[in-house]
Amino acid sequence: MASVTRRISNTKQGMLNSEVFVQNNTISAIDILGLSECECLKGSNMGKRQKENINIDDIIDNKCTAPTGDIVFIHACQIHDQCYATCNNDRAACDWTFYMNMQKDCEKNCDGVICLTACYIDANMYYVAVRAFGDSPVAGDQSYSKLQEAVCEDCCCI
């Protein structure tokens, strides 16, 4: 079995350059099968990767599906939807980032203690809701599993 490693280095322009090495040979790293981006569970040679030529904006609804319809968290909701619709992203990490982004939105949009406290309470309720229902039939086609199914494809790990 070939060993695959990845090295990230800086280019002269300050950009990151990712090189894949197969058995320490960059020449053989041309990945005509697209295997290098495959994420597999330990001990498995089958995995998932983001589908090519997929427009995430066609899949996610970019709406907060919250009962209050609060627009303060629209930005945090959009980032959360994009996180769910990125193959192999961890649901708990997406949800925690959502919570942190909502707190930042509170700090940006509130100019008093009462507003900030109420906003933090709303953010906490939204976080509890996505943890409880973000991968349930309540979320419909915007659930974590449904979005992962829409954006991921099977792949083989080498």
C-alpha cells in the first residue's frame, strides 16, 4: 500500500502551497483518480469527499429556521448552513462555531446590557435547538445528514 503525505509550504507570493507525496515521490503524486482529498475512518479504505461542481448556495436555504425570525443571527446562520453543507465537517464543531458567531453578532448589534443579555439568551436557545434538532426530521432537507448526503460522494482511500 502506498503511503500518502501532504506538505504545506509558503510560496514566494505568500500563498500556501499544498503538495501531496506518494511514497516520498512528488512525480507520482498526480492524483488522476482524485483520491488525495478522501477522508476515511480509521481502518477503512472507503470514505467521503466534497462533490465537484456543486454549488452549495443551490442546496442551502440561507434562512434561520428559528421561531422568532430574529434577523440578528442571519450571518451566523448562513455560516452554519455552509458548515453543514461542507463534506466531512463535524456537526458539533459547526454548531459550536454557530454559537460563537451568534455571540459576536450580539456584541455587534447590542449597545446595552439589557439588549446584550437578551441576545445571549436567544443565542443560547438557538444553540440548544440546533444541538437537539439539527440532525432530525424537524430540520427537513436542511438537516446535517441531508446536507452531507447532498454534498458528499464516496471515494477510496489509498
